[in-house]
Amino acid sequence: MKDIIKRIEKTIYRFNMLDSEDRVLVAVSGGPDSVVLLDLLSRLKDALSLTLVVAHFDHGLRPRDDEGETRFVAALADAMNLPFVTEKALSPPGGNGISLEEEARDLRYEFLYGAKAAHGAHKIALGHTLDDQAETVLMRLLRGSGPTGLSGIPPVRHPDIIRPLIEVTRLEIERYLAHRNLKHITDPSNFEKQHLRNRIRLELLPQLKTYQPGIVRILGQTAEIMGNENRWMEKEAMGWIEGAVTVSETGDNSVPLEDFGKLAPALQSRVIRRIIRRLQGGLRRIHLRHIDAVKGLTRGRPQKRLNLPNGVVVIRTYDTLLFTQRSEEEHKELHITLEGPGVFSIAAVPCTVTIEELKTKVNPEIKDMSPLIAHLDGDRITYPLIMRFFTPGDRFVPLGMTGHKKLKDFFVDQKIPTHVRKRIPLLCLGEDLVWVCGMRLDERFKIRPETKRTVRVTLALSPGPLRDFFLKSPVTLS
């Protein structure tokens, strides 16, 4: 059994899993793999200068059996004179809109990371084996997957999750258990054939071994090759994103369409997946059809919008692809009465509006220095003024013109994206538009040589999509 110990040491060094003096949280379910993992690490801890903590999570799926498993693992830790930490799920997994397996895994990782922090551990050791790797690759192949999925289970993740047994077969685990006379618990659910992974382990893999006895190791090698290529492609995608994608203060990602169109299709898919992962923290419920739909958006007409799972929205503007997270702000209405000079906070934009009556006359030939400041002919202004959003049919006389123009047509001419048009506040006097804030005054309310009274309106935008737009694409009032 010295071979397996040497193999574990080689795996640890090969993937740089552990450092001297590391405190390792060992996840132990009581099953054969985790029992062997704990036994091997306990035999190596002095040589590698490790401190071990045993962790066990009770999902609550089989109350009577789970309690027995907890007692078994606690006794195991006690026999090795190791600290033991355990937790039971407040309620069994299920009924939250995701698969039982996914929810159970999420709960387990939540516990493990909490225990890691509480005990000052550096790493979390899990007992996945080479057979688990082979099963995972086959399962993802059957469901349909690309290089990321076919990379299987990474030996190291994040980098605090480590899997020292990832190059050890299940047969070797069984031989080690027998040689060391180690007791373990058998989970009866591992033999329930309604689960795809179980059918792969119990039916498909034995069949494949009749064609290729070394299929488990071959699938493991395939996963490693795919993993290496996957990491290279991820690095390429991240390099492109860092150089080309603009991230706003609110986390929106703007992708330049011209540059994006020059990428190879495989790299385009990587970029899309990376940006979605950055927005929502993962790729749950995101499938190939969603990635293809985003690609299709790049070839479509401007102002198209795509709603993805988990609140991610992709908007095709004239020259960019905007990835954003849907929020309640999109649905807010705006109709604020401004009774006179003062400071007004408007949450729906969000912004602050300041109205001032100036005592000094403003030269009508001098243009406003900021698109967010407007000087109005106070002789034509009466109160109250109204601040609202765009409504179909809005018309005004753009500064410098003599006739009315539909506001929608003005926005189109200025290449203002649809999602921005709906958020630009409009300053109104009755039915008349006075100022398309940040964009253009109405000709009828500009300062004239004969103007005696000047009203200054200043818009201070809070962080949000509108402020991001004006910071990125400043416009003038002329």
C-alpha cells in the first residue's frame, strides 16, 4: 500500500495542493472515499507539516441513517485525536427550483466554507476519485457539453478546494480499505438507478470496460487534456475582456461589437460566458442556446433586447453589446412636480435636480459648459415644472431648429440606445418639453438678448445606467 501513499504525495506536489503548515479541513461523509482520504492525510500530516480538522455535514435526507453517519465520523475523528465539526441542514434539500443534487451540494459547500473560516483552515480536502472523474466526463458528454464540462472535476479549485484522490481508482480505494481494515458506511442511495450518475457507474462503465479495460484512466486523461486547453482558452478570453470590455460603476459590461465580431466563434462563446458569470456569479441555468442567442443578437438590428435566466439582460445598441442585471429601477415611473427654486431628490432616475433664479444676466452666446446644466429664459418659465420620462408622441423644437421634431426621431438621430431613452428625464412646462436633460434644450426656452430673468437647472446624476452613459458618451447642448 506504499504505492498509493506515494501517488497521493505525487498528486499533492504535482498540483501544488498544499503548503507546509497548512491547516486542512477534511470533508468526511463516512463513505469509503472520504474515510481513505482522512486516513491517508493523517499518515502524511507529520511529513507534510499539516494540521487536520474533520468536517461532516448532515443533509437531513435520511434522518435515522444520517444520525448514525454523524456518530460514526465523530468517533473516527476522536480515535485519531482530531478536531471535529458538524452541522445539520435546517431543512432537507428540495423544492427550491433546482435539482436535489445541486441544492445538497450548495448546502454542503456553504457549511464547509463556514467551517473553514471558523477553524482558520487554509484548504478543504474532498474525496473525489478517478472513477468520479470518469463518471462526470461521461455524464456531461451524454447531456452535451463543451471543453469546460468535459474538463471534469478540477484537482484544485479556487484554489482552496483540493482533491488528493483524483488520480486514485475506486478499486485501489477498496484494496486500501481492506488492507488497513478500515470501517466505512455504504450509502444505499448510490444504488438507486433513477440517478444518471448511478446508472453510469453501475451499467455504462462496466459495459465500456469490455471494450477498453482502461477506460477510467483514459477518461481521466481526457479530462486533464481538456482542462489544460480549457484554462488556456479562458486565459485568452479574460485577456480580451480586460482589454476591450468597459465595466461601468454599476457593473454593466459594454462589449464593442466591431472588435467582438473579429473573434473566433469559440472565443466569442468564452467571452459571453465569462461576462455572464461575472454578472451573476456563475452559469447556473445558462445553456448553449442562451450563448447562441447572444451571438445572434450581435448580427441583428440595433435596440434588440434579450432576457436571460437569473435576471441577466443583453441589449444590442448601435455599436456595443450591453450586459446588465435587471433591476426594479427599470420599472419605476417618474412624474415629479417642481414647485419652484430648490433642490429635489428624484429616486427613479436617480438624481438630484437644483433649480436656481440667477440675479446676473447670462450671455446668450455662451453655451453651457456641461450637458447636465441648462440656462433657461426665466421670462417664459412659470411654476410648477414637471420632471417625467419619455412617452410616445413627445415632440419639441430642438435648439437651433424652427420646427417640431418627434423626440423618438431625435433619439434615433443621436443614436441613443433604447434602454437609455427610457431613463432620460424630461423637464416640462405643462405639455411643452423645456429640456431633454443632458441632451438638448427646446428652442423656445433658450436665453435671448432681451431675457431679463434666468433660471439655471442642474442635474446631478447618482451612480446608475444613465450616469454611466453620459460619462462614456458625453453630449453637447448644441
